[in-house]
Amino acid sequence: MSKEWGILSKSVICDLMRLLFYTGLKGSLERLQLEYVDLVFANRTDVNSPMEEVVRAMTFVINQGMAMYWGTSRWSAMEIMEAYSVARQFNLIPPVCEQAEYHFFQRDKVEVQLPELYHKIGVGAMTWSPLACGLITGKYNDGIPDTSRAAMKGYQWLKEKLQSEDGRKQQAKVKELSVMAERLSCTIAQLAIAWCLRNEGVSSVLLGVSSPEQLIENLGAIRVLSQLTPQLTAEIDSLLGNKPHTKKESRA
């Protein structure tokens, strides 16, 4: 949104925000051939968009019957709390979940920041990239396959990340985790997805697959979930060596 919007009146901005959300979501529904969606996300915040108008716009599309709930994506805990406070102040609809990256090597936001919101206002997490763009599957352990995402145009950032010192360390961890997965008679992908699901604040895990076979394999994580005992989870934490400290632990 342009900074020039600052010269517009509050009511005009509100009307324009509603129109933008309404038009965008209506077009998506038409392409999907749906009357409504269960959940619509506001992806990233815009410093030039007043929080009140964002919340009003999301409330508007829900009241229009185009969505049942709304959530945030890549918002900070402070921004989510602001949206909730605005909703309470003006009797609007607050967000119900945050879409956040979460996997073995990306833990801080979901394990430290979001639990406080989960317990205080009920905002859960819908997590994405449980396999860290394929790194956790082990397919990059012996180099970058020509058919992999990291070899595709536009994914130079992923290739560089995999070839970095941190990337090589993470791949070494994946090899150790693969041994643990063998003990559980599952794949490393199933172990990684089950590990994400075991978090009480995680409502669901978004999966990205390129074939029906991959989807079936990933769904096998449900069977593995019951095997993730506190002892096994502690073993994974020890192996990873990156468990973040919560505020409560820090005070202790």
C-alpha cells in the first residue's frame, strides 16, 4: 500500500481495504469453484496499513460468508496481539491462528513466541515446511540432484543454503536422525512431520508433495506420533542441540 494513502480519510481507507480483500477473495473462490473457504490468511503485515482496517476488512469478508475464520501468516507475536486487541476494542473478529515455518532447524517462533498467545488468547499455529525444503528427507546428503528443487531456476538461495557451513551441519544431523527413524520403522520425513505435530500449539502441518506416493508416505506420520515419548523427544533435542529456552526456563 502506498504511503500516499495517509492523506485519505479513515472511512475511505476502510472502504478501500474492504474492496481489496473482497475482490481478491472473490476471484480466488471463483477459480476454486467454492462458495467460501474455512480459513483465509493475511500474509505479512504492511506498515502503511492501519491494523484496525486490516481487522475490519477480514471481519467484513467473514460477515459476507466468504470465509469462516481468518488467520495471519508470517506475523510477529506483537502484531498478532495488536490485531486481537483491536478486535476486542471494536467488537470485530480476531485471528485464530498463525502460519509459521517450523521444523527441526527452525524452532524459536513456534516454541517460544506463539505458546504465550496460544495459552492467553487461543491462537494456534498452522506450520509449514516441516521438511525444510526437502533437506530433512536426506535427498541432499550426497549433493544436489538435477531433478531437485535446489537445482531449479529461481532457487539459487536454497542451493547456497544447502552448500553453506550451516547447511552441511544440518545434513549431518539428518543422517543421525535417519538412524533414529530406522529404529521406529519409519522414514525420516514421517519422523519430522510427527515431531511437528507433537507440539500442543500446532493445529495442523501443511504438506507439500509432488506425487500421491509422497502424500501417502507423509500421512504415515500419524502412526509415528504415538511413538514420540518424552524420552524420545528429549533424545531428539539432545541430538539437534538447538532447543530454545522459554521465558519460564530463562527465569529459572
